[in-house]
Amino acid sequence: QVQLVESGGGLVQPGGSLRLSCAASRITLSIYVMGWYRQVPGRQRELVARITSGDTTNYADFVKGRFTISRDNARNAVYLEMNSLKPEDTGVYYCNRVPAHWDYWGQGTQVTVSS
């Protein structure tokens, strides 16, 4: 069974930074478009950033210029570098394929931006 395990979340002050990691098993991430999604209370899960197998990246407007998605094929991992964090970035962050595969959702990692 495919497993995607997110880590790196935490509590950070506004303006701070975090680096999220997504480790995978039983799936080779490098051949897929991978993305980071977030679930904000009261809203549907939304795509934050994605990266193609050729390392082309795209970002939602609300994170453009602040977040950077990357991948390490040797480690079979995907990362999300988050800078200049805002309180509205608070939520649970997940990695998954793009489009998302219904059976690949992990537990996510909680990001809380608060002073």
C-alpha cells in the first residue's frame, strides 16, 4: 500500500519559516506530478503548490513568492519551504499526486502561524 508521510509542521510566529517534508513508500514520486495541499478549517482542501517530473513548479496565488516546492528523487521525497508565513497559512498540509489520488492521503502535518 502506498504511504505518504508528511512532517515538519509546527507552531511559528507570523513572518517565520518552516520546511515540510513528504516521504514516500511503495511509490516512485519522480514519475508523477506531486503537490502540497492544505486543509484550512471551514474550507475545502486546496492545492498550494505542485512540481512536475521535469521540475516545473506552479503555485497558488496566495503563496506565490513565499513558498517553494522541490523534490529529491534520490530520497524519494518532496519538500515545501514556507517563508513569510501568515496566520491565514494555518492548516493541515498534505502531499499527494496531482490530481490527488483518493487513497494516498496521509495524516498531514499541522502548521500553526500565531503570535
